Amino acid sequence: MLSASASASAGPAAVVLHRQRLLDVYGALLTARQREACRLHLDEDLSFTELAERFECTRSGAHDLVRRALAQLEHYEDRLGHATELSRREAAEARLQRRIAVLEGRGRV
């Protein structure tokens, strides 16, 4: 999980990836409107102006919609930690896959 200080030091791509992961893990807990706004903003790279047109609201309304949804996703992660655990498990699996490849390579020699 990226804390506020880590978010500042991480590149923009890392922040977007983190938010996309949170949306994948906790998106079902958001309203349909929040989920779609976040998906369009993060995955489709729609601007707040484009979101405002899509949702028939003001630009600041679109910004607030996404900001509140992202804050809710961070809150869920702070309380539950599922995205962090998923990342930890994926890293462990990758390490094990590399180790298996090394061991299989030794068997063939």
C-alpha cells in the first residue's frame, strides 16, 4: 500500500497502478457511479472534464466523485489490507516460480 509520503515519492505510474489494484480488489464495495468514474479515470485515462460530460455534472463534481471514491478505497485497504496481502502473495509466487525454474534447470544438466 502506498502511504501519503510514499505516494509523493513514487512515480505517477506507481500511484495509478496502486489505485487500479485497489479498484480491482475493493471496487465492488463502491457505488456503481463511483466504480465507473474511477474505472474511466484510471483505466481509460479520461480527464475530469470528460468525466463531467459523461456523468452530466460539473468538472469539480467529477473530481469530487473520483476523490471520494479513491479515499474510500484507501480506507478499505487501511482497514482490511487485502491488496497488500495479494501483492505479497504474488511476489512470493514469483520467487517460488524462479526457484522452480532454477531447480528444473539443474535436473537437466
